[in-house]
Amino acid sequence: KQNKPPALLAAKDRAGRMAVIARALAGSRQTRLLMRLGTNLTAALAHKSPWRMRLRRLPIRLLYPHIDRIIAVSEGVRQDTLAVSGIDPDKVSVVRNPVITPQLQRAAQAPVPHPWLEANEIPVILGAGRLTLQKDFHTLIQAFAQLRERRPCRLIILGDGRQKTPLQELAESLGVTADLALPGFTSNPYAYMKRSQLFVLSSRWEGSPNVLTEAMALGVPVVSTDCPSGPNEILAQGRIAPLVPVGDHQALAEAMEEVLDSPPDSEQLREAVAEYRAEISATHYLKLIG
């Protein structure tokens, strides 16, 4: 109310809705309001009851039309936002996440305190993210167990969360405990990525998964579920790397084996995510802010 900035960028759905109310209360109509959306709202709400979904959608339909510009991280998020909010399509733009930076490349060169990545004798598959139902590491572990029956391999999943114990119990029931590591959260997953033979995204939903883009920027082969939203765009509808149905551990195991047997050219992977460079994203943001 006192400063009346020329522009305000809200980072998420809730922050954007609060910003609409705050601008109205402050009487700052001259402040241009922008909001970045980083997830597929429909997929994120799919596990909720119908009345809770309607309750969540009501403020979206009421408040989103008052936002001057919505920035979606993928075309999938853009289309979903239009369907959920009913907002004018001309007010919703796509700007890729500013994922690729010089810092990413430097961090990838750091030493990794894990013997599997130092020995480099048996292929190491990497997953990374919060240990939640959204990331669906259950399917990844099931696929890994199936793959390990056919060839030697190991799996490292980076991250913490409430699903850690169930994941450990699943690994034990499948007999893969000796070849699965859950080292927890690390501030530098890129060093792990750089030394892995394959990165796998097993998510049920995303917006535009940064870890998938980061792995490709480091030239690491990838496999992903065709979840809403992001992987389909990043992997060019499966032309860059395999896309498999969400929750299908058999298809995931087959895709993992395919890529381990015939890894793609690293430079092709890097070129595929060139538009995720930080300087390109920054240019688009500055243009939209005005």
C-alpha cells in the first residue's frame, strides 16, 4: 500500500490469489500483477473428494481473472489452467523454468560420497524427489526389481519424505534391498546425476519437472512417465527419450533396459533442453513484466 510497486510476481497459486486480494485492499490498481504456476492443478487435486475439488476451484475462478498475466511453466500447465479458471487465453503465457545455469555444471563436478558411483562397474539408475505418492517411487522400485532379474543394476533414490518406510518395506519384499540406496536429501543431486547411467522420473503428475531437464542438461540418459504435465514437451512426445504410462512398472522396466542397452547421444540431450537456459527464461520474464 505504501510502496505501490510497478509490478508484483507471485510464485504459486495461493500466493497469486492472496496478491489479488492484497492489491484490491491497497487500492494499487497501477501495480501489474503476475503469477507463475508450476503444477498441473487438475492432477494435483485429483485425489481429493469432489466437494473439496469444487471448493478449491471456486476462488480460482473468482480471482484469476483479476491477474494481469499468468506464466505457466509448460503448455500442459497452460491448457489445464485455462480449463480450470476460465480465464482469457491471451492472459496465459508459457515460460520455461530457468533450470540450466553455470552453477549446475559446476555442482555436477563435485565429488560424490557413494561407493556405487565411484566404482562404475554396475550401472546405477537414479531417482530424485520428495518421497511422496506424487513421485510414485513405488512404481520405480517395482520396475527396478523386474529389470534386475534380467541384468545387474543398482538404484539410488535421493530425497526424504513420509513414504521412506513403505519404500524400504517394498524393496525388502521384492528382494532388492542390497541394490537399493535411499541416502536421503542432498543439496547437490547433480553430482549423483552426472555419474549415473540413467535418470528416471516416475511421477504421477508434475508441472515441468526440473530434475528431468537437469539430467538432460548434464547429458544423462533419461526415461519418464508421460504424466501431466511437462515430460511430453521436454522429451518431444517421446522422440528424445522413452515416455511410459503412469504407474506401469512393466513398461518402465522395459524402457529402462532399452536405454541402458542403447544410450542416446549426450549432446542431443543437451540440445533438447537448450530453451531452459536461465538467460532465455529471464528475457521472457522481463518482457512479460513490462
